[in-house]
Amino acid sequence: MGLYNAEISAGSLMLPESRRVASLMLTQPSRQSWFEALRLDNILQKKSPATARRQARLIRNRLETLDESAWQKVAEGEQEVALQVLLAAAIKHSRLLGDFLSDVVAGRLRRLERTLSPGDWDAFLADCVHRDPAVATWSATTRAKLLQVILRMLAEARYLESTRSLVLTPPLLHPEVRSFLHSRREEAVLAAMELTS
């Protein structure tokens, strides 16, 4: 499998849905219980079962990159902590997101530039092609959707004022999240989130 994948396009940080999935994961559900919670109980409150399955799978895959104490923080933690843990999980799950933070966002802040530019994404993807030639096969629609989801994630995690303005807000990592990642030796994730990599 290549370095990058487009799976992240299935959804942003999705805090309400992630809280429900994390709570379910903490019960160590059987396949049957998982299916019932999604299909019959419709815990994600989606109109389409296919959307619920796709989003639940993405959230679960992200959360499984971290341990149960992280799931607890997502399920029950204060909003800022839950969002930052979700961002950490998304970075671990998607090299594309981590590299965008490290290469583009951190680079802009280092140069004391306050906004992202629409051209940043195309330049970033051109660099990604050198690391993973499969990126060149992504359609224009996929590329646009990936950008939309990543910008929404950054706005949700307060790295951007909004997806419209693209004004950067220097990150302030919650001490609980920093301590959690440090204790798990997640230095690469921490560096990406603190924009120091």
C-alpha cells in the first residue's frame, strides 16, 4: 500500500458521531452489537445506512490508532480535549493530514504568514506525488474533496479561523492532550500538532 490514501475524504473530525462511536467501542461490542447499534439503533443518526457504515468505519479506524484511554477522552472529555484527541487519531490514520500540517501549515507560520493560500494544496500534492506516485492518479474531484475535509478538520480543531477566511490561528495544545501523547511516545504526532516538525 502507498504512503497516502484518500480515505480521510469520508469525513472530518465529526465530534458528535465520534463521541457515540467511542462510547460504543468502550463496551467492546461484538460484530452483532456493532451492526445493531449502527443499523437498528442508528446511533450516528444518518438517513443512509451506507453513510453511517462508512463514517463509523472511518471513525473506528482512526480511534483504533490510539488506546482506550483516548476513546474515553473522546467519549466523555471536554470538547477541546476530545477534538484534539480526534485530530491526533486522524493524523496517525492519515499521513496526508500529518504531512499537510508539517509541510504547509507549519511552513506558513514559520514564515509569519497568517493565511493559507488556495495554491498551497496543489503545490503540496505535487510534492506528495514524489513520495507516492499513486497520488497522481487521484481525480480532481477526490483532490477537491480531500482539501475540503482537511480544511474543515483544521477549522474544527481551531487551527483555522474558518474554511472561508483560511486565516491561521497558532495551535494551543491542551496540557492533557500533550501529556497523553508524550506518555505514549507519539512525538511525531505531537510535532505535527504543535507545528514544530
